[in-house]
Amino acid sequence: MIPVLLIVIPLVTGLAGFFEKSGRRARSWSLLSSLLTLAVSLWGLSLDKSSGLLHADVEWLPELGSRFAVGLDGLSTILSLLTAICFPLIFIATWRDEYRGRSWNFYALMLLSQAGLMGVFLATDALLFYFFWELALIPVYFLCSQWGGEKRIAVTFKFFVYTFVGSLLMLIGLIWIYWHTPDHSFAMQSFYAMRAKIPAKDQMWLFWILFIAFAIKMPIWPLHTWQPDTYEQAPTATTMVLSALMVKMGLFGVIRWLAPVVPAGTWAWGDTVSAGCIIGMIYASLVAIRQDDLKRLIAYSSIAHVGLMCLAIFATTSIGMQGVMIQLFNHGINILGMWIVVDLIERQTGTRKISQLGGLAQKAPGLAILLVVVALANIALPLTNGFVGEFLLFSGVFTSKATQYNVVFTVVAGLTTILSAVYTLNMIRRVFFGSTNALTDRVTDIRVNEKIVLAVIVMIIVFVGVYPKPVLDLTKETAEFILGKMNYKL
Amino acid sequence: MMFSGIVTQSKTVIRNVAVLGLALLLIGNYADMTGHHLLVIEVHKMLFFDSFGLLGNSIAFASTLLLVLLSGRDMEKIGHNLAEYYALIFFVLCGVSLVTTFNSLLMLFLGIEILSIPLYILTGSDKKNLKSNEAALKYFLMGAFSTGLMLLGIAFLYGASATGTFIIDDLWTAKPAVSPLLMSGLLLLLVSIAFKVSAAPFHFWTPDVYDGAPTVFTSFMATIVKVSIFIGFVRLFDEGFGAGAAQWQIFVAIIAAATLFIGNITAVFQQSVKRMLAYSSIAQAGFMLLALLALTRVAKEGIILYAAAYSLATIGIFAILIRMKDYTFEGFNGLAKQQPLLAATCTIFLLSLAGIPLTGGFFAKYYMLAAVVSTGKFMWLVVFAVLCAAVSAYYYFRVIQAMYFKEGDAATETAPSAGFKGLLVLLAALVLVLGVFPQALLNQLYAFIYTW
């Protein structure tokens, strides 16, 4: 019941949004819709885990062995909650952004992308998952191509082609597994039951055919080239969706549909993927240090952070898996905060170039304080949520028995934390301190709506940082469950 | 069995008569599927009316009906012989129903011929246009050549069969070893039909003919004619040669791969949307060939679904294309601002052709891929097909980009009427229904006796 509502509310309100014919009305409408989704999501959170309201399973395509099956377990609860929290925040934070042309379409498409994301996170049927996986992409394609920066059409198309190739390959993999299930079913249980039955030889290629789709979405080096361009060119509200939520689709896909289904393949290729993650982290961090554009800097920092999460998944430890799940949530919140600050700066000064900014702290002290908190969370200082997540991730990687290079991985990945401190603090120094110039003189402090959003984000950051137990309790069971499935020898 | 050449000379009612005739055909066909035979004719095993063939017929008739409703008025612009055009279309439909339900090679030949000859005329119907004339001549010469090959193939098969039979069920039975005569007959037949469905490397006529023919008839050829020949194609190879699939599958696989590759890669470089659609129809044929390769139950369901999804989407795009002044990609620039409804429906059709979920095209492609995967062979072809599908997104999305994201004044020749728009919405809705509940169509196969 609840998962169905989470998908249907944004879907229906999104479709209705096309007929608003007024940008302002559409804006209020979409905020209302996203708040309603949030309310439903919180309702789901308050229910007991055994409640029947948390699952739904209706006949969809009986001849294909596919059902409209959705459910909330620890993993999908935390990601759907993240989606539900992010959208109202995005709408409020970008309340004043103007969209040219038929602006109501912008809000309608945003809601549709929310529906797609919810579907991806909630589906417990492989075909349904694939359905939503592609569906989440289409609205984003239109959003970026219509309202993005100068090079938007080419850049967005590159993004589209990348992900489309990945998802089609994934479709082959899913169909292959489906044909080998004894009951010809797309259900998650049937897929998990296959983990010991698929011959190791087939798992070797199945792993890649599925993983490429997820790796492109995350993105993992060397498939990341679409990301900085797309983040830079997309309208800020869409960039927020892309980086806070869509990136999680890739990690989620690995945890839910790859590692438990082809454990032998995951085991065998774990080191290869981990090496890719490590290279990507170092590379992205080094590139981030040299970036002058705020959006590109955050884009590269995102590659580094996601790489760490992916590394921890392949470490196959209980503590690491817990870390991934909590960090999925944290990273979404933190990067959303970063984007909001960037959006504020760009709107007031008209530039994103770090070299043209300076002295903002004098003009906008409120903004500076909030940014510093978000930035510290981003580099995982204690008392922030980032610390909890990264600590678990690192200890997970360090204690990993899945790889013999665990120490090397931990040390090199640890280096990137230092690098991340370098570029983040450097960015803060150059943007907020120093002397003001002609551009930054005009800046005023943030308005109420922005204050609310950033305050909410800071509250979440500190709360999870100080008292992560509720989140950990939520994901513990699922993490153990997935790990149990990943251990193919049992 | 249920076809009629409409020979009405009164021009004012021609269109309505055609619509009525098509509707009657559709109803008659449906009645047959549900087991209410209006008319029983002894066909001496020459034809065989199973639900597969009848469903193919329904798709052909329904698509033609939609085509006539959408673009009937545009036919009047081509020339003065409106009644003849409709009569020829009905002759083609007669050939179509023979091709989808044949049980004897003779009937197949007859059907293909009845279907081809009116098409040669229709291609050249724009008499004052040089391109149209050239296309007709080219089509005729190439078509005649392939017909010759087909006849030769049939003769070989007749000779190779133990008892001298044209009935397809008996062609392969009681054959301990494959004789070279049988195999060469089979290959000749494969080549000639590959020519008819414009599969590579026998596709060279397609772009010129599709480009040269009046757009209404291009739409007709690229959809109804092509998919019904495909249904006949699957029927022939399944019933006739299904038992010896291992012997000829590799040829089909090569043809499919070549078709996918050439169709998709060439479509990328086109500047005219009409020509792009011609190449895209070649590429789509490559996907449909996957059904021929697999020949499982899934494949047969899939080809029906593919036929429906592909026909609906292509007819819709062509109907919009006919209304455009400029057939190049630039001609579509900014259509979304001028005609939001046309642009939105066109987007749905294009997404369907590209195979994006929620549209019929996704499940069509899904079935094709699933069919081949289920056989466990030719995985390389599946991966190749998928990569080609990704290439196809490039040229379909170019149209979407032109419509939505580029500035321009895409002009339609006349303002589209409310009825035209309504039909387009209906068509788009059908595409979406197929995309969410493909079973709505496929259940027809299960509901009636599954005769295969």
C-alpha cells in the first residue's frame, strides 16, 4: 500500500502538472505533492516492519512471470526516505529559479522523475525494476536538454546514450537469468534463489553485463566521463536530483540486483572493480583540486565519494555494508546541501568560477556558516554524518576478507580523504574569505526559504552524526540479509 | 477469403466506402477469430486460418484503417485517381491475407505477387514526379528478379520433397538427410523473402523506393506490407523448415546482424526524416528477424506484438511527416512550440521505435531478445542487436531534439484538424497501452485455440 502510494502520488500529480498552464501554480502544486510523498514515507517509517502495508504485489504480466511487486525493506526504506526528503527541499531551495518557456512542464517532469526513482528503489521484481530504471531517465533527459546550459543538447545526449547502452545490456542479463529460473519468474526471490545455481563460468560474464549499467550510473572510473559535463550543464534543480538521488541508483542496483544474484562473479571480479574505484577516487580528487568551476568541483568530489561506497560493497563485510547504506543517505543529504550553496552563489553573483569569487563570508555570514558545516560533513569530520559513514566504510574495507589487498585499498582510499579536505577547504577559503570584489560586493545574505532548507540539512547532518543508531537499526537486518546472499558457498 | 476490391467511381464517397470496407473486413476477421464463421469456403488445405495468421490480418486491416483515417485526405493530393488508389490498397490487402494464412507454397507465391504488383503502381502514382517514377521502375525490376528467385526456390523444394508437394507442413517431414536440392531451394526462398522485407544485403531498393514513393504509400509499404510478409515469413520457416532449424539458422543470424548494422549505421547519416525512417525500417526488420531465428512460442507472440507496435508508431510518425512542409530534420525545429500536441504524440511514437519502456516498442524488443536468449544460442547477436538499438536512439532522438530543444518555425502545410489530432492521441494511447499491458493483444493468442 505505502510503496504504491509513494510511486503513484508523484506520478499522478506529475501528469496533472502538464495541464497546469501556469508556472507558479505548478510550483506550489509540486511542492504540495512532494510534501505529501514525504508524509507517506514517514508514515511507512513509523510502522512495524511486519506490517502488511509495507508491501504490495499485484498481477501485472502473468505470462511473463512478472508482477507489480513493490516493498519496503531497510535498504529501500532509507533510499525512498532520502528521495522523499530531497524533493521538497529541492523545490523550496530553487523556489526563485525561473524557467523559460512552458515552466509548468519543468515541475511536472521533476515529479515524474521522482516517480521513476521511487519505482527503482521499491521494485522487488526485476522487470519492474528495469521498467522504472529507464523511466527515471526520460524526464531527466527532457529536463536537462530543455532548461540546461549552452552545451546542454550534446552533453545530455551523451549522458543518455551512456546510460541507455548500459541499461540495454542489463536487460539481456536480466532476461538470461529469468530464463534460467525454474519457474520463469522475475521475482526477487527467484533471482536470489539462482545465486547458487548459475554456473561460475556464466557468472563471470553476467557480472559485467549487469555491472556496466550500474557502473555508468554511479559512475565508476573509466565510465564517468558523462558526469561532470552533465552536472555542469543541467539546471541546478535537476543536478540535485542527479547527484543526490540518481547516482544512488547504481549503488542500489549493485546491492540489490547484482551482488546477491551472481555472488561468484562478484567475488571473482571484486578486486578488478575495487581497483577501478580506487583509481577513480584518486583521479577524481586530483582533478577536483584543479577545478575552477564550483559545479565541476562538486561533480568530481562526488565521483570520489561514490567510489568509496562501491569499494565497500565489494569488501563484503557486515560493517562495510552498513556503512554503505548509511552513507547512501548521508551523501545524498550532503551533496544536496553543497548544490544549494552553489546555486545561491551563482544566482547572486552570476558566476561559478572560484577565481572570480572571494570574501563572501563578510557579505553573507549565514550562508558561510551553513556551507562550512556541509563542507565539513563532506570531508567526514567527527560529529557529522559523513564521519559515521566513512568510518564504517573504511573499517569495512580494512577488515575485508574478500580481498588480499585490503590494507592497500584502505591506505590509498584514506589518501583521498585528505585530498578531499584539500579541495573542499581550499574552495571555502577562496570563495568565502579574502577580500571582496565587484561581483561579490552585491551579495546579500540568504532568504528565509533557503535558510529553512539549509537548516534542515544541517540538522540531519548533525543528528545522524551524533546519534546514528536509528539509521543503523533500520538497515542492519537488510545488510545482513544481503551479505548472507553474497556468500555463495552457503 | 474475405477481401473485396472496392470499385466505386463516385469520388465524394470513396473514402467513406473504403473506411466502411476496412471496418467490415476487421469485423469479419474478428468474428472468424472468435469462431463465428460467416462464410465457409473449402480451400483444400491451401490456406490455413489459425489465430496467428488471423491476428496478423487484424493488425494489417486495423493499421490500414488508421492510415486511411489519418492520411486519407493526403492521398487526394497525389493525383486524380483516388478510387484506383483505394482499389489497389485493397488488392494489396488481399495479398496480405493470403500471405499471412497460406499453407501451400503456391498460395504464398500468389499472395506475394498480388501484394507486389499494386505496390509497383502505387509507388509510381505521383506521375509528374521523376523520383516517384524512378522508384517505381527500380522497385519493379528488383521485385521481378526476386520473384524469379522465389519461383525457382519453390520449384526446387517441390522437386526435393518426397511426394512432390507444395504443402508446407510436408516439406521437411520424413527426411533422414538434407539434400542439396532442398537446401538450395530453402536458401533461394530465404533470399527472395529477405528482399521483400528489405533485409541486408538485399535492402538497396528500400531507401530509394521509400523516399520516392508518395509518403502515404511509403507509410503503407513500410508498415502493413512489411509486417505481414514477416508474419508469412515466420509461418513458412516455422511450419516448413522448423524441424531443420539448425541447418539454416546461421544464415538468418548473419542476415539479421547485417541488417541491424547497415540499417542503423546508415540511418544515422541521413538528413531527411523520411529517408531516416526508410533506413530505420530496415533496422527494425533486423530486429524482427530475431523472431525468425528463435522460432519459439515467445518469438511468435513477439512478432505479433512487434508488428502491432511498429505499425502503430510508424503510421503515426508518417501521418505527422506528411503534414510537414520540410522533410529534413531542420524542418522539425521548434515544432513543440507551434503544435505541442503533434510534437508530444510524435515523441511517444519515436520513443516506441527506440524501445523505451512504457511504450509498445519496449515489449516488442523485449520479446525478440527474450526469444533468442531462451534458445541459449546466438548470444553475440543479442548483444549486437542491443548495441544497434542504442545507435537507433541517436537518430530517433534527433527528431525529438529538433522538435523540443531547437528554435525554429516548423511549419505544417495546413493546420491539423481536431479529428486528426484526436486520432493521433488515440494512436499514442494504443502505443502506451501496449507498453503497459502487452497482454491485451497477446491474450488473443491464448484465448483462441492455439493451433501451432
